[in-house]
Amino acid sequence: MNSKKLFIETYGCQMNISDSEVVVSILEKEGYELTDAAKDADVIFVNTCSIRDNAEKKVRNRIQEFKHLKRKKPNLKIGILGCMAERLKDTLLEEESFIDMVVGPDAYRDLPSLISQTGDGRQMANTVLSLEETYEEITPVRLDRNGVSAFISIMRGCDNYCSYCVVPYTRGHERSRNPKSIITEAKDLLKKGYKEITLLGQNVNSYNWKTDDETLNFSKLLKQVANVSTELRIRFSTSHPKDISDELIETIANTNNICNSIHLPVQSGSSDVLKRMKRSYDIEWYMNRINKIKSLIPNCGLSTDIITGFCGETDEEHNATVAIMQEVGYDYAFMFKYSERPDTFAANRMADDVDEAVKSARLTEIINMQQKTSLASNKRDIGKVFRVLVENVSKRSTAQMSGRSDENKVMVFDRKNTVIGDYVNIKCTSCTVGTLLGEII
Ligand code: 5AD
Ligand code: SF4
């Protein structure tokens, strides 16, 4: 039988990768086969991101290439999925007549039906957001390719409405997934040979499962997943500072196979800016959490997200961000210029008034500073031994392998007789800004 072919391209966050795995699973049940070559596809899906304007521009450029493909192959169906679909809805169909489908993040079960209703210029959209959808019983088709690290999506949506952020509008309200289905998925991954699970959610630590006879918060769920097997190591992302409880930090500290690594977006070092961002914590609260983490989990890997040049950000407020970065000493940071998103609170009520050149200069300053901090952190690791999960053949040389330490640092080492999926002890011998180099001991 000549099966229909699906090509899917994913932009944006890990949640989108995880969603694409659900989409592939839904379509495989309909007889579709995944292809790596867009030109061979009967259906092309682009799973999109709206977080910043440049993320949307990237997708807009890329889909023009698919438009050309469709000229040569008129029966090709093109679907835009995810956050851009949700944000722009029918407008996207009106603007780009070659697009057949626009499908929001909660409507993927409807994809087979939408595909069948399109064709000959008929366009379809489903951008209904749900209060319940978690795709809980759908076993994702893993797109990771190394067969070692997998994502499990445990909650969806966000109710925080940070003033700059489009996510609550594109991914809907917060909802948690049934813990039984999460544990079943973890056990299934273990059986398939996976060694690392990353629990995912927009605010993963706001996870809260409530029924008449059961409540389960994130730290209890995390513990249950870790208990599935000591052969699995567990990560989670992204945490909101308001929900980093003592109980959660203690669970991480006391459980061997929960990785000592926390991504805790601070966004700004100034409490006034945090207030304008509607982040619901101030810098004292944030530092209190960081200090608690440092006291219970010495050497915990710490990373963050920072937005520079938010509405009204003064030099003094920017300097407060520089100061907090120095005080915490993050191992890694994702740093962005503020990008106004239509219809958010900030877009409606505040002026995007920091000069573009000032935004750029501030971004460059913090990037340069973070590079120095990352290098200093890596240099402190020279001579130490790390337990590393072998994840890939090194990009530079097939004689070397790469993997990550518990603290989420990338390590590269001579392969000897290791294979992907092994745990090995690596002694760090030297480093660059982004990588620890070492040898198996
Ligand atoms: N402009 C710039 N960065 C943003 N982020 C979210 N919204 C915006 C925006 N409008 C950043 C935040 C968030 C990360 C995923 O993206 O730092 O933590
Ligand atoms: Fe966006 Fe804030 Fe929700 Fe994170 S917590 S997804 S930044 S609204």
C-alpha cells in the first residue's frame, strides 16, 4: 500500500516539540507515514511559535517555500498549527490562500477530519481552546531520534497573564494531566529503553491534580515519576518562581534520580519592572528561593530567562538585572529583547518606549556578562567528576560522544566503548564557554 506522507516542522519551545509528537501519533493512526523530505509529503504541518515577533517572521518566511512546493504539487495540503494559528486564526487563511488549515494547540484530535474537509481551495480552521484537553491517553511518537531522552507533557496552558506574554491567549487556561497516565507513559518509556524524562509544562511546577478523593501537587508527582525506576533520571521545565516551594526543593535534594538543575526565569532584576510585568513575585522572593535552592542543593545547575528593554525600563532597572545575574551566577541564560505582542496587557496599556538601540546595547551587555559567568562556572568544574548520560555522537568527531551532567552541562569525551544510553563517570579536564571536556574514568 502506498501510504500518505506527513512532513512536520516545529518552531519554539519544548512544549511544541511534545505537541508535534502527539500530532504524529494521531496521524499515524490514520495511515500517515512520517517523512524527512517536504517535497515527498502529501501533508505539511508547521507547528508555530508566537512568543516574539521574530519567531513569527521566521515562520512567515519558511512557509513561502512550502507555497512554491504547492505550485508544483497542487494536491499538497498545508496546515499551520500551534500558537500562530491560535493568535491569527482566520486572518492567516485570508492572508495566505495556499494554507489549507489553521489549527490551534487544543484541536489536534480534529486534524484527520479537517484534512479530509480541505482540498480544491477549501480552507478549514479549528482554534477552539479547551479547559480539559491534555491528550492524556495519546502515546506520542517520539521525534527525539536518540531513543534516550523523552518529554512527557504534564500540564498545559497558563493563567498568569504576565503583561508581555501571548501564551495565555494562544495556549489557553492552565490544566493538569491525570497522574495515572503520566506514570503509565513513564513506564512505557522505560520499557522502550529511555533513560531520561523531562516533565514539561508552561508552568510545570504549578501542576495540581484535583479530584474528589485525590490531590497531587508537582513535588509529589515528581517523586512518583522518579520512583518508576532509578535507571531513569528526571528533569522538568519551565518552573515559575512563585511555585518553587520548600517541599519541591527538598524533593529534588533528597531524590537521587531527580536532576540537580532548575530553570527559573527571573525576567528582570528590578522589583518595579517585575510589577509592571505582572510577575507576581518581587526580587526578594526570587532571591529567597535561589538561596534556599543553593543551601539544600549545593552546586545545583541554575538557568534563567531574561527580557531586556521592557516598557519604561530605566538604566537603573537594567543595572538591577545585571546585579541579580552576578549575584545568582547562572550557568546559562536565555536572553531576549522585549518584543511587543498584540493584545497583551503591555501592548494595550504601556508604551514600548525603550529605544531599539538601547535594547540592543543592554542585551549585548548581559550576553557578554553571561558568557563570562558561564566560563567561570565551567572552569570551577575542572578536576571534578560528573555522572553523564551518553546522548549523542559528538558533532565534531565520531571518536567522541556527548551527554549532559546531572546539572545539565554538556560534556564531550572520547567514546572508548560507550554507547548511547550508558551512564558514565567523566572527569572534567578543560572547558569552553558552552562545553565541559573530559575523560571517562
Ligand atoms: N518579548 C520578549 N521575550 C518574551 N518572552 C515571553 N514573552 C516575550 C516578549 N513579549 C520570553 C520570556 C519567557 C521566554 C520563554 O520568552 O523570558 O520566559
Ligand atoms: Fe507567559 Fe508568564 Fe505564563 Fe510564562 S508564566 S507562559 S511568561 S504568561
